[in-house]
Amino acid sequence: NNNNNNNQVQFLSSSGGNAGLALTTVCRSLRPPLPVSVIVPETTKPMVVRNLETLGADVTVFGKNWNEADALARTMVEDAKTDGSGNTVYYVSPYDNPLLWTGHSTAVDEIIDQLSCNGGDDDVRIGAILASVGGGGLLSGILEGLERNYYRGGGGGGGRRSEIIRGTKVMACETEGAASFAASLVANSLDSENNSNDDDDGNGNGNG
């Protein structure tokens, strides 16, 4: 109950679009609906902003890239702790949460289910899975899904699910000018600055 002592629970996130749309859809579908705010960078397409607002989000456009939008989101959450309103504001990361990764991982379950239940060739294998990389949530989920299915029911030895993904490669795909993951791998350290040419839909600004 978010009405005790007139306190209100709110959710706030930064997003290039997709994660904000998902958060808003969930928050506004609850009964009663929960207020949600989404901070998006200036590169976000007007259509995405309109969709967020139509779903019921309070949208703030700020910053040249997602990093700047996210910094504002985190500051707003901290400020809410001392603004005297008594409201509780939760920050929701667009990608950096194990629960999100597990959600993404079910895509692998679905692919394997379809391949194993359609009466197809028993020798069918998944050669590769391509994943667009922004913040890395989808990529982390795909790797989690592959690992879980490989070891499901007996340690990856002989099970049908294991055989379907044996040797499967995962290819991480990034936008030119926003290849933070590739830069981090080359440098062997976190590089969150290599995203000056942020893609409007979220794939190029470090998040969904």
C-alpha cells in the first residue's frame, strides 16, 4: 500500500526509450497505477517521448547522451530523500540488474523450446546468436540463458537442450561511435565514454 501516511511510491529511470517504455507499462498497469518518471537524452526520437507520455510517464529530456540523463536521474532520486515530501522514489536501472538479465534469458528458453518441440531434425543446432549491445543487459541475459539451458537436467551431458546449444557462438553488435563494450574489451577496463554518437532508439547510448 503506497498511501500510508500520505507517502507515495514512485519509480524513476533513465532510458533511450525501450527500458522506459517497459517500466512505464508495468507501473501504469498496476492498481492503483504508480507514478513513473523517465529521463531521456536529447537524442531520443520525439515519437518515443510521445509514446512514453501517452503511456503515462512524466518525461524529462536532458543531456547530450544517456550518461548525462542517467546522472540526473540518480541525482533526482537522492534529492527526493531530503525534499521533505515523504515520498519514496526508487531508481530503476535500464540494464544493470540481475532480474533484467534473467528476464532477457528467457528468449533463449523460447528458441530452444521451438527447436526441440517442432518435430524437426534431431541434429539441429544454434550456430550463433546476435545481440545488440547498449548497456549489456540483453547480452548478459543471453549468456545466462545459454548457461542455464546447457546445464539443465544433468550437467550438459547428452540432454537435448544441451545439444541444441553446444558450440553456440554469441556475437555482440554495437553502433559505430557508441561502441563502449568493444572499447572496454580492448582496454581491459570499463569505458563508458565511447558513446558520443548515441543512437536514438537506445542501442547506442548505453541502455535500452
